[in-house]
Amino acid sequence: MSLNALLMRELVRFTAKRRLRNSADVAALRAELERLEARKPQVEYAYDISTLDFGGVEVERVAPLDRPDPREDEEALLYFHGGAWVVGEPRGFRPLTTRLVEAAGAPLYGVDYRLAPEHPYPCALDDCERAYRTLLDRGLDPRRIALIGDSAGGNLVFALALRLKRQGIALPAALVGLSPCTDLTAGGGSFKRNFRRDAMLPAERLNDCIEAYCPCVDLCDPEVSPLFGDLTGLPPTMLQVSNNEILLDDSTRLAARLREAGCEVELDVWKGLWHVWQAFPEQVPEARRAIVQIGAFVRQRFDARAERVA
């Protein structure tokens, strides 16, 4: 692990995790997030960033300025941000999403889905589905779309894939989960094993957010815990996770179940890092390397599908 990553991990532990743990409720959590966002330096991104309306769902489109490639209109990364279903918006993830655009060579659409507790399940998942259907309605080939999400957004990636499969809607070319939460029952051993080692997520606060997201839902329902769904026929999947986080087993168990279902899956367990370290590419070389790997994975699936069509 690089020195930059080591220093950033401890900074995250003594700032973000402490503040998350001390936030009494969702309102306090959102206020703390706003304070953190306000302290960030304003960055001018060399990308075309615009806001679109996808059937009532606000979506932030990120595309390169200097690459007027026609593929930009034919491919898409559909991104679902993290934030435990209760906080966050696409613009807060621009350090990550702009680099994903560069790495994959495709425009990205970040879905500003509705948040709990004001809008509990299935609102967020419905918004993500609406965004995907809008891309299809605009003429995009599903074989040129990838679903990517971090943490709670990773949960939405796999929940949406299962919903689309059940409805008989064409599935995307690839699924990518960055430290996804796939089991809301907290049934993985890492939830307790990494309770102290996790530098970002306080387990007790995550439980509060799960309760806010699905207060009256069976937590074994695959639409909230995709680990328990029928994974047969899901697209090629990449999972990135740290060995230190409480959600480690959400990825390792999902990877095992995908393999059992005959699906293609790439599981990358990074040592010593923290929950969604990929969101710190300016500071941490491991974040940049992880994003490059995601881009290569998605690009390979896009190109493979294109070759088969040709």
C-alpha cells in the first residue's frame, strides 16, 4: 500500500468515520456532508457536464470535451452513487466519475435518485430503472451500457439487474460494484470481524440507514438484498472491495454465488484500503489504478459485444 493511501486511510478514520458515528440522525448526517462538501476546493473539470431529465429523474451526464467520438452517443456508463440510500448526489462523485469516463472512453450518466427516509424503497430502485429504460428508449443498445455503483449504489446495480431479468428486459453488457452492500441482513462474518478495522463505515450507523431505506420490507428480498436472488444469466461482473471493510463478505459471497450460477465474475480484494477508496483518485494511486481496471473491464465487454454483432 502506498504512503499516500496509508495517510489518507487514517485521515478518513479520524474524520469521516468519527463524524458519521456521531451524527444522531439522517438530518445531522446530511448537514455534516454539506459541511464537508463546502470545504472541498472548487475544481474545473475538463469535461462536458450537464443535467438531463430522464422521465422525471434528474441525471448528470459527464462526457469528454476533446473527444467528439460518435461512440459517445452509442455507449453509456450508468452510475448509481453511494451514500447509504440517505445522502449523496452525482456531483459529489465527480472525482471518480470523470476518471471513469476517461478510463472507459464512454459518457457517464449519474442518477440523482430519490433518498430515504423521505422516499424509502422502492423509490431509489424505481428511479434507476427509469434511467436505464430511458437510455434504451433513446436507442442505446443494452450491449453498450454498463451499470456501475458504489456501496448503496452497488446494491442498486445488482437489484436492478435482477429486476430487469425478472421483467424480461434486455440486460446491460456489464455490472460493476465498488464495495457493494448486497446483504442487508448483515449476515457476512466481516460485519463483525472488521468492525474496528473498517476506516470508513461505522456498522451501527449503516444499520440505521438500512432501517430508513426499507422500514417495512423483508431484508431477504432480492430487491434489497440481491445476494439472495436468482443470479443465473447476469452479465459479466467486476467487484472491487477492501479486505478491511465490514462489507467485504458482501462481495466475496456475491462472487461465489455468481460463479455457482455460471456467471463471469472478477473479484478484486485490495489490501489495507477502505470503503470506496476509488473516490479519492487525486490523492491515492490505488484509486487511479482501480479506476483504470474498471475502464478496461467495461471496454472489453463493450468491444466484445460489438465484435459479435459485426
